[in-house]
Amino acid sequence: MSATTQPVSPLRFTPSMETPDANEAETNQGLIDALDRISRTTFEHSGHAIRSVHAKAHGVVHGTLQVLDRLPPEYAQGLFAKPASYRAALRFSTVPGDILDDSVSTPRGLALKVVGVEGVRLPGSENDATQDFIMVNAPAFSAPTAAKFLGNLKMLAATTDKAEGLKKAVSAVNRATESVIEAFGGKSPTLTTMGGQKQTHILGETFYSQVPILYGEYVAKFSATPVFDLSLLAGAPIDTSDPNALRTAVSQHFASHGGEWDFRVQLCTDLDAMPIEDASVVWPEDRSPYVPVARLTVTPQDSWSAEGVAAIDEGASFSPWHGLAAHRPLGSVMRARNTTYASSARFRSEHNGCPIHEPKAGG
């Protein structure tokens, strides 16, 4: 497969593009403490350690990531420098750190682990052969910086494992409010995070990295956009009388159908319009469109097999810091994920007695 693009003039990355805040270490510790509170609360109530964010999985599937050929030089970077086919694992989830009835509508996530990746590694993943991409179904993050997100996270931590009936009521109110805002051409990331997500099919979502990542010589954001049959599921309603409606929808689809996504890249062309340190800004696509660089393909399979779910939910972790130096995470939010994700994975491993490991290229 090959790709066609319209010309852009991306900015080459320089270290001066990142401007760490003097208090980032303190902020990161606050994030670790808040996530630890979520983990300990859910562990105390269930006796089992789950993820402190994206706790509820709705499907785990395996497929391939095929890098397109004849990419322009600015898009042929890092993992995407040459045509190749890689094994891939996908985990669909929702954002909260507790396991909620699906009538509580919150943002959806897609974690992608690409296996068999060669090249200079990020610190801490030197012995691995994977590249992780963490994505959510909104083009920008809910807060501009890690420090601002800490305030949101403390509020979410305080509601973890609290009355689900109240969460359902709040979710319904926020969905209605969000619909009014969208009718006037707007969107509220805070409302969506707090339960304003529309109750639609998760496989029809476009997922975004939301925050920037080094892209070889350049800076980029990523997205995974459903194509062909999956694109028909965009906006399709689900029956949330089923507490696991999203899991049911994913299972029913993959029982007899496959799925394909375009994996796309948006290159940074203007730091004022496309800032690195403000994660809440949607990068304008009229300045730089999302361009396909790979095709993600999944064949029909059991998306909720006991073995497959256990291997990913218990034995694996996803972090943007699992990967190549050519795709180093950038900006305040991404720098915070280096320590916070590692801390959360350690908690699960220690309390469940299940080591977290990365799949090998030949495994």
C-alpha cells in the first residue's frame, strides 16, 4: 500500500521547543499520589488491582500494522521510515479508574502495542521490541499541562468507587449539556471527561494521541481512523441497559467481521497554532492535515477470550515511553506519564503477583 499527501512544511524539532516547568517533579509526585489513591481504593473494594486509568476493557484483539510505501521523506520517520508489517495488540477501554456500568458514559480509549520494532530505544525500554501508542476519542487533552490535570485527577480520585447511581445521573445531565454545546458548534472536554460522552459504538470512534510526540526529525500527533465497514459504526447507538454494552458490541462485531483503521500523522508546522506544552489545543487540520502512514488490520476473532484478556489486562502495560527514541513523548503531560504510568504498572504487578512484561519480536 502507498500513500498520497498534500505538501506541508513541518518544523524540525529542537530541544528549545520543550519548556519544562520548575515544579514538574512536585506535580508528578502529586499525580502518582492521586493515581495511587485510585488504585488502592479499587483494590480495597475488590481485592484485585486494576489500572488507575482506563480500568475497564471492552475488547482485546490482535492484528497487524502495515507501514505504507512511498511515503514522502517528512512522513517516512522512525517506525514509519520504510514499508514493514508488524504484529499489533489493541485494547479498547473507557477512561475512569473504576469498573463502571456502561450507562455511565465516559471517554473511550485505544491502546496499541506494536511488536517487533527495531531501533534506538527510549530510556527504560532498552531491552524491548515494542512501540506503544495511547489514544483517546478526542483530538486534544482535557487540560493544558500536567499541573492543571492534577486538579482534575484529584476530583476524579475523590469519586472513585462512589455511588454508581449518582454517576449515572451526572452522566445523563452532562450528556444533555454536551449535546446543547455541540449544537452551537462547541465541545467541552471537561463535560465529556465527567460523563458527557455520547452512548455510541466504540468501534466507530476516531482515536487521537491528543498530545505531541517526536516524529523522527519532526513533531507530530497521531490518530487511528476507522475505514470501510468500521466507519459505518460512527455514531451508531448502543443499548446501555446492558452494563457491558460496549464489550458486547465489540464482541458481536469481531465474532464475524474484521476491522481496519488508517493510522495517521499530523505534523507540526506552526508552534503558535500547534503548541507542544499546551496539550489542550486542537491542532488545526487546515494548517496540517492528518495523513495516513500505516494501515491497522484486525481479522474476525474472539475479542473477550479469557487467555487474551488476561495476557493484556494482567500481564501487560501500555505507556508512550515504551518505544523508540525517534518517537519520544513531548510536553508536560507526556513527561508526567513516564513516572506515573510506571508507578501504576508496579502497583498492579505487586498486588496481583503477576509480572508485567513486554512481548518479544518472535513471541
